[in-house]
Amino acid sequence: MAAERDPRWWKVDDDPLEAHHRATSHQAARDDGNWRQRRIHVQVGSEGRVFSNLFADVRTGGVSLHKGSIWHFSGTEIRQLMLATGAFTLALALMFNGGIWGGIGLDFPIICIFALFSFGPAFLLHEFAHKFVARYYGCWAEFRADPGGLRFGIILAAVVGIVFMAPGAVVVAGNATRSQFGKIAVAGPVSNMVLWLIGYMNWIFLEMLGIESGLIRGVNYFWLIGNSILCAFNMLPFGPLDGKKIKSWSEPIFYLCVSIAVTLVYITLQIDNPRAI
């Protein structure tokens, strides 16, 4: 039988979700004036990892929190982000290619690069927004990929030519109020709104220059699609999506965000595809 692990090692673990004890103290969260419940809250799927099902469970448990900069990314988190981004990019490239039935040609790597620059920022900055706001409030927050969701998304894109993927999520653990958790949740959709606005201003600028086609125009077009759809999808008020957390925190803010998200999708659908690829 394997020897029991020396308990002192748990004190230096990077990932609190793997710790076996409750910390005696952790970094204090910034108080926004709301009553703070004395608990450690962990958002994590079954079996200790993010769950791909839209109706993922949420449970509470003790974790060991680590202090660090708001910009800190652990080695584990970086690897998980690279895995999720790579799988998401591959699935998008397969969609653009019409699945495996369209044939994988020599231009497939170029399609992958196009997908990365078009949709990558929408996904990455959405997750970073959750992380940075959570860290601002003193919570531990790191991205964790969902291997099952990634596999399903790639297979679906390869066979059907459609992307429907749950790449993963930012896992948040900390002693925060309902208001603070609501702000952590709304940060993701708001980041997509800002990115969409930047893309739309660039679209207008390209029109003023008379640029109606080409690679830059195509990246800009799918930038608008990626941010508008990701924002609207995450505002759905069920499962582990941001919309449910935002609605439980503030219904006026929830309906305002939903209205903006639907408007962005509507405006984007009125734009003609420049057919850059």
C-alpha cells in the first residue's frame, strides 16, 4: 500500500482545490459594505473539476487560499488555458472547413490562425475578467479546462461542422458577499460588450477607408460575431452560466445586460459577411 503523503506538502500546493484542510486565514476580501457570510465557497463541478453539463452542480467546501498578485497565473492555470484555447481554435477551424468532410488541406493552419485571432480574445478576456475581479475581492480564482467538454466540441465540429463547446470556467473560491459574486459574474459579459464595441468602431473605420473585403475585414467580422454570441449565451439565466448569478444578485442589471446582449447580436446579424476565407 502506498505511503501516506507528508501533510506538510499541502501547505505549498498551488491549487487549493487539491488541499485537504481548511486554512486558518486567507487574504481579506475588499468589503463593499454588504454583510459578509463567514464561509468558504467553492464553485466546482463533480469529481473536483469543472463540469461540462449546463446544469453543473455547485457545492461548498474548505480550501487553502494563497496570497498573490491580481495578475498572477499559476503554471497549472497557464497549461489549462493553452489546452482550452487550442481545442477551441481547432474546433472553430474545423467549422470553417466544413468538418472533416471538407478535406484538410494545406491552408488549414492558416484557418486555425484566423480562428484564433477572430474568437480567441472573446474567450480569453471573458475568463480573465472573471479572474481579475475575483482576485480584486480577495478570492482565489483560476481557470480550469473541461476535458470532456473540449473533446465533445472537437468531435462535434469535425463530424457536423458546428461548434458547441464548454471549454471550462474560472473556478472561484473565497469569502465574498452576494454582491461581490454578482460583480465577478457580470465582468465576463461586460468584457465582451467592450470588445464588441471596439470591433464595431473598427468596422466603421474600415468602411470609411473603403476596405470591404480581405483578411482584416474577415477577422473583424468574426470578432463581432464571437463577442456578441458569447455575451448573449452567458446571459442565459440557468445552470452555471453568468446570467443566473447576475439575476440572483440584481434583476435590473440582469435585464439591462440581456437587452444589450440581444441588441449586439441583432446589429451583428445585419452585417454582410465579407467572405475573407
